Amino acid sequence: MALELKVPEVGESITEVMIGGWKKREGEAVATDDPIVEIESDKATVELPAPTHGTITRILKASGEKAVVGEVIGYMEPAGVAAQPTPAPAQPVVDVTRKDGRTDIGSVQMSAAAPGVPPRVMPAAARVLGEAGAAASAATGTGPGGRITKADAVAAVARPATPAKAAPPAVKPAAAAPAIAPSAAGAREERYVLISPIRRKIAERLVEAQHQAALLTTFNEVDMSAVMALRAKFKDSFQERYGVKLGFMSFFVRAAVEALRAVPQVNAEFRDPHIVFRDYCDIGIAVGGGKGLVVPVLRNAETLSFAQVEQAIGDFARRAADNKLKLEELQGGTFTISNGGVYGSMMSTPIINPPQSGILGLHAIQDRPMAVNGQVVIRPMMYLALTYDHRLVDGREAVTFLKRVKDSIEDPTRLLLEV
């Protein structure tokens, strides 16, 4: 008996998801717990594992299609059971008409799949084809069972039509116009890619931050000489003992913890009619993931050692690249650190992650001439940027926060003595 593959629960309050990439095809064998398909929500991407050994017999939802929690998106046959072909669902033929400049999707007539029957046209694809005045035969179905998806329709509409050959003139013109050479700029093509739920959520939250918070950014710069000297001195023994490299982020996490303790407003939340202060530091670390920027959280960062911070960040980065982060690891941060310097950024104004009140932006380290004790010397310098919610944090407090971070990095012994 065929087993149903259903969309699992992916988080509280999430009812709709998007089908990501299928890792197995129809007719392919799977082992227990093998990942079958990615399920994308606006908070995280999870994989649907195979419930048992068997064979994938039918895929009902193609990549990019939406589904609801609990919906059947495919079937598999357990091992040891003779595979029975899963009855194909009736194929809808969508009647698309245009009237007064409006595209109408009419009644859907169901007919059994049979040779010679046109492939299934998804409603979104039918609308794209109808608005362009294109026939379904112009699109090549790439979805399961040959169905035509919206992406197929968009691709078909985007393809330039083959021009009809003009009949030769009856009389040769007296003077032929000079031929116009084709543009050397190449083809001007456009590609349509569906927005992933997590990318859409990122966009919504960034716009929310701009609209609902009074954002302001203040800057400072920090001399990285002392930290770089410590890394050079202890990097080998540190890696040998803890199995992880000593990076800059652990220094900045510890410095941020000390600054948050000194200026608790930056670690607070505006929750009208109250301001919520916290005696713990859950610091989010922005990392680039397979589906976009994600911010996993270091819980109780004030209790973590340098090695624990480096190990946690390394683990976050690896699992973010494979979309393996858990939903609970992305929720509940009180402050964020974003290191744009790894991509070469010299200066930026990061945007806070609501409902947080602050985000620290780190940038590239660059040798610059600096005046030290009346002498011009070359020092490795980094710009720091603190974006904060001015409803909670005044300018004096923001400057004090950045100065505290600067002092801790330029004299790392402060982080050990907590002074």
C-alpha cells in the first residue's frame, strides 16, 4: 500500500510552505530517513525524511509550488511490496479567455490522463499564457507528469517569437537601404525566479524595521593591532586544544557583552507602554545561508568562553550553508552582530532585526596611517557601525556603547578582567 508523503509541521503559526528541491525522483529507491524533498517556510528550510525503505512512486507538487501543512505532496511504496502504480489524478484543462483586456480563467474540466491529452496547465501558468495571448503548446512542461508550471509559462512567453518570412518584393527597389547590423550588446534576456519564503520574510522584516523604529547609525574605528597580535601568538595552541580556529568574532562577541552590560538600553526592547530590559545577552550572528542571510542566536553569550563562541559560530556557518539550522535557533535574539568585512565592505549602516534595538556592523580591516603619540604610523584599522532604535537609545548611550567595544578590542585584557 502506497504511503502518503505529507508536509510536516515546520513551526508555530506556519500553515503554508513552498516546495523546494526534490532530492529523489519518481522511481528512485530511498532508505529510511533519507531526505526526499526540501520544505521552505518564511523562517527556515527543513527536509522531509523517508519514513521507511522503499521507492518514490509519484510526485504531486513540483518545486516552487505552495502547499499547506498536512497536504499530500507525493507517494512512496515500502520495500518488499510490489510497486503499484499510483492512480494519476485527473488532469484539469483550464479554459482561458480574454475579454475587454481582462484575462479570465474559466471552468476547469477534468479528464483522465491518456495518450494525446495535453499536459496539465497550472492555474498560475494559464494566467501568464493568457495575458500574453500564447497557447499552452508554446510551453514545455517540466513539472511532475509533464505539467506546465508558472516558470514554464514565463519562459515560453519570454522566448522571442520566430518572425514569419516576408515574401520577396515583386519589383527590386531602385536603391536598397543599408542593412542594420544586429546589436553587439548581445541578447537582452530576463529570468524570473520565485521568491523563497525566507527571502520574502527577510524583506518584510527589513521594511518593518524602517517603518516602525527610529533608526540612527553612529560610527567609530578600532585599531586591530592587539587582537591580531594575540591571534598570531596563540592561534596554533588554541586550535590544537579546542579543534577550532581563533577568529575575530569571539573577541567582538565578548566585547559586545561587556558593552551591553554597561549600556543595557541597547539590549532592551520597546514594548509599548513598557521598555523591557534583559539581564542576559542572546546575540545573533548574521551568516550567509543557502537561502539567504540568516541570524542564528548564541544563547547566554555572557556565559560562553572564546572557544565556545568560535565552535558555535563555526557550527552555525556549516549548517546554514546546508539549510540545516533549526527554527528555534533563529528566534529570540536580543542583539545582532553582522560582519560585512568578510565580503570587503568598508562601511555600511546595518538595519536592526525587530524587535531588537541595536545591531553592530563590522567591516574590512585596512592598513591606514594613524597619528599615535605625535607620530604617523601604519595600523590595521576597522570601522564599526552601531545602528540603534532612537526611541530607546540616546546618542550619548550609543557612543558610549561603541567606545566600550573599541576599548575592549584595543586592549583585550579588559575582556579577561571585565573592567
